[in-house]
Amino acid sequence: MGKYEAVKDYTPLELSERIGTSRNTLARWRDLGTGPPFSKLPSGKIVYPGDQLEAWLLEHLQTPPSKTEKWWSRGTDGGDL
């Protein structure tokens, strides 16, 4: 049988500190279904499973444009400039 390695789960406070957002924002994301996966325990406590959090962060990874790439060359409509 394989060895299970525990991954850290995060409370809303710990996660808000890790990703630099407020607990209110995390609560709004939970309500909207747009934030990282979470579990609500029978006690009512909210936890964010660490392995699923890492996957969510990777899914939302943004890469900055290269130094030679201009913002108007990324295919976004800059509107009337």
C-alpha cells in the first residue's frame, strides 16, 4: 500500500495571508463559486485542501508579457486610443 503524505490544509485566515486577499473576498468567491476548492466541515469550519489549492493556483497562473511584446500586440482590444 502506498504511503500517504499529508498536505497542509488552509483556513480562510491562512489562505488570505498566503495569497494576499481578504477573508471577505474568499467568502465572496465561495458564494460565487469562483475561488479555490474548499470543504465545509460538519462543524461549519471552512478548509481549503492544500493539494487542490495548488492545482487551482496553477490553473490561474498568469505569465507577464515579454519585454519585447507590447500590450496592444496581445490581441486585446485597447479601445479608442
